[in-house]
Amino acid sequence: MMLARRAQLERLFELAREGGRALIGPTVRDGAIVFAEIERVEQLPIGWRDVQSPGKYRLERRSDDAAFGHVVGPNSAKELFFAPSETLYRAERRPDGKLGFTAHKPPPTAKALIGVRACDLAAMRVQDRVFERSQFRDPQYGARRADTVVIGVHCTEPGSLCFCSSMGTGPRVTEGADLALAERGDELLVDALSPRGEALLAQLEATEASASDHAWLDAAMDASRARMGTAVDVRDLHERLYANLDHPRFAEVASRCLSCSSCTSVCPTCFCSNAVERSDLDGAASSRVREWDSCFTREHSTLHGHAVREQTSERYRQWITHKFGAWVAQFDSSGCTGCGRCIAWCPAQIDVREELAALTNNDRRTPLPSARSCDASQDETLVPRVAEVVSVARESGDVVTLRLRAEGFESFAPGQFSQLSLPAIGEAPISISGRDGAEVEHTIRAVGALTDALCKLEPGEQLGVRGPYGRGWPLDELAGGPVVVVAGGIGLAPLREALRRMIADPARFTDLRLFYGARTPDDLLYAREMLGWVDRPGFRLYATVDRASATWRGHVGVVTRLLKRETVGDRARAIICGPETMMRFTVDALARAGVPHDRVWVTMERHMKCATGLCGRCQLGPYFVCKDGPVFRFDEVASLFGRQGI
């Protein structure tokens, strides 16, 4: 550690800006201390402090001219790297009628950050884990984050809402910065925390810090921890939260919560987003734009026309259990760094520290499953490839199967899905229902603007495709014993390729039974193909409909009525796809027939949006459905399955 005069800040500004870097630091603007581009030391909030309490924030003059005598304002470094709004790609229909997709690349903007608190440095590391060190890397985030000089500041004067000490993220800067400063009157204590920091420090006029200087900083950090506001008990916090999902406190806080999203807007770690289509006026081109979103909005939980979390209490539960619970399983850290912004900027004065204490005021624990470890990270630009429709097969009045020719599908696992898109209309996850040579099939029901347009495509037309994504059916674990396949309606589509592969391998799958239910005989999918399966050795088909026609000679009623011990067989394993209600009753029927939860797999493919886990919509406890699923062994999700608002 070195000791320098505060006058060296001007020299530090010069060094940080070398190479054309934009210098970002705290400054006073619009009645708050915010992070913005600055050029001179005089633009720092010299002589200002921010006074915060639940729902309140104001500036007041200090009795000295401290440059870093404040805490944190309404914004953070997040917006510098994870843009509030950005174009992902442009799509255009060319004069020859073909489609083209062009990725948007942000211009290089080298940055230097100064005055970053330990809690915000921890938030930057959390965002790095989300966007750069999970299964899918976001190259736009990576481009903005690269080659950033970071100068942190030890927090010697915490605010009343700070609880970084509880979260283990501060007040001392220990990592994530090149230099760490501590302001002591007209002096700066400077720590170099990286080789680049050492190079910067070598160019400052500084002397070696004494033992008393080290002791002063240690004492200042101890005093800072002692002056923080209400502490948060983080011991097994994620387990205690998930043991209280039905706590009445959620309804109580919802009576005050405005669902205004202020807390998530100011949070330095929240990453929920939405992608929207922006079409040119002539319809020849469009852009897909990603924008910040919030799990407090009803629209955020709306997937395929259905709002998963209708009530404010459900949305508050989703936020707090993810931030302090599921985040630990997904990213190996809490999603909260203890900065206190969500408390200060909540107009209803909701204090998350009080809510956590109320929600976990007992010794109940529910072990939270670990999220599945991801494969090696890979870049994901979210830009589609062009696919061509080879043929269209009408399966029923509102269902078609598109056979597509597209690169990237040389191999896929049964149960995986693709993202299909049409410019100016949108994008949706669609399960892969099969393949024919180099061509892949997707079976689609027309239920909205996009799926209706997809169902109207003709051979030779083009669309966008991404994938394959997700984890499929565990064929290796199914082999060797009776396999029960249960499908409801279009739920047969995600199971079709698994059935094909098992039927084609009778040595491993000697006893295969398909239980299939549809609304009417006309709604039975792949009827001609299923007739061909019936003659295969070891295969049995049980079909039922809700409403029979005059010529129907099969079963009538729900598919679960067919699941008896004598039809299921001993030591059976089961895979299921259909509406959640149907799957829940099917699991119960299978249990009565002797099939335990750890031998049952379900797909949650209805609960997906972006396919990469970066939009935040597909949260299911500790899982991102699109990355950790969509196929789950039922005992992994049993405690959350079918629960209202999860």
C-alpha cells in the first residue's frame, strides 16, 4: 500500500484516460450522485454526501471537501456493460425474397471507472458470471466489458441502508479493481490489486505506507462495518426462503408493493430483459431489440399468452427468492450485494432486510437443488440462421409440421428445441419433433400471431432458426426396462423423435408403451406413422380422446384412466409431455401404478422465452428451464411443480 496526496487524483485521471478511454465516475446530477462520464477532478461530488432511508434519498453538504464522502446513487456500472436497450440484429427481406440476418456489433468503447464501491465491484463480478461465465456468453456484454480499468474506493462512511458486510461484499475493496483508494483528509491510501494497477501506481507520486497507515485503514473498515444499518442473517438463507413459499408475509408486502419495478431498475445485478421486434414502415426490414425488463411486471411472466405470476405477491416472491435463493444455485453467489438501493428507491418504503427477517423467522429448511452444471461456455449472439421450408404436412385443423433445411442440426437430442422466428413478428421456442436425413421437423399449433404465420409458410419460404437448445430425454437411463410414454395433445411432438429412436432399437427398448390422449380423433397427431409403430415388436399403443366421433372405437376420457399397474408394468420408467395439469395427474397415476418420482421425466417446454437463460423469464426455483431443462426428472421439480405463481 502506498500513500499519496489527493492532488494525485488529477494525474490518476490522466493515466486512466490513456488510450482514449472514457472516464466514468461519480458526479452530481439532477439531485443525485450518479455514475457518468467525467473529465476533471472538479466534477467529482466534492463536499457532498447522500442521506438515505426507506423510500428517501437526498443530498446534503458535508463539513469538508471529501471527494468520495458519499455512498451509492440510483445507477451503477451495470448500464455501461449491459445496455438498457440495444439492437441484437437486423433482419431484411431481400429483393429476391430471401431473408438475411445481420448481427449488431457495439462500437468499441474503452472505459475507465473510478470511485466504485466494494458492493458495486461485487455486482460487476455477479454480472460477469451471468453474461460471461454461464453456458451462453453474451458477446455484446463481453465487448463492452473488455479492457476496462477499474479504480475502487474503500467505503469508510457507509449509509444507513448499507448491508454489504452481511453479504460479504464490503466495505473493503479486495478484488475486481486495479487500484483501491481510501480517502483520509488530503491524503490517499492506494492499493494495487492487479498488474495493471501496479503499473498505474508506479506512475504516481507516492511513498510507502507506514504501519500506522495500515492500522488506520483496518480500523476504518471495522468502524464502517459497525456503523452499517440492519444486518441480514444469510446462514442457509436460500433454504429458509424456499421453506416458506406460502408465508402470509408475501400477501402483506404485496398490499404495499406497487409493482413499479423501481427496485429492479436500480439494482446493480438484475438482468431480466425482453426482446421486441421493431419493424421499418415498409415492412422490408426489422430489428430485434433487447430491453431491460423486471420480474415485477405481469408481462415478464407472460409466456405464450399465459401470465404465470398474476398476483403482486407472486411476483414479489419470485424476486426475493431468486435474488437471495435460486441465484446461489445458478451462479454460486447471492444476487444481492447489500448496496441498499432497492430500499432507498422504493416509493412504498419496503425494506428488504425486514422482509427477509419476517420470511425466515423460523428454523425450517428446504434444501435447494443445485442447478445442473453447464457444458463449456459458448458465445451466443442470439442472431438466427436462415432456414428453408422443404415441405409442410398438415396434422390437424390447427397443427402443421414444417420440415426445414438448416445448418447446425447435424445432431440433436430428442426433447431439445429450436427458436423459430419471422422478421417483424417475433420468435418462439418450438420443440424439434423429428428429422429426415439432414432436415429437421417442427410441429406447430397456431395459437398466436407468430405460430399462425409459421403455420401458413409454404415450401421454399424462409424463416429464422436458432438451436438446438436444452437438455433432452434421457434415453440411456430409460433403456433396459419397460418405458412408458405419456402424451397429451401436441405434447406428442417433443416425444416423437424419442419414440422413433426407441422403436428403432428393440434390443435396448424391449417394452415400449405409448399412452396418448387428444381432444378428438381428428386431433391425433402422426396417425399414419403411429399405425406403422403398432406392428413393431415390443410396442403397445393406448389412445384415448375427450370427445369421440361416431366412427371412433377406442377409449374415451382422460389419458390417466389408462394408467393401471397392469398396463404400466413393473420397473417402468416414464416420460411425459402435455399441459401441466395433465402431467401432474399423470405423475400421481404412475405413482399409484408403482412408478416413483425418480423414474419419471417431464418437460417444462411451455415455460421458455430466449433459450439462453439471459432474459430471466423461465425461472423455476433454482433452474432456468431453457438451460437446465426443458426435460427434468420429476423429483428435481416436485416441490415446485404445479405451484401457483412459480
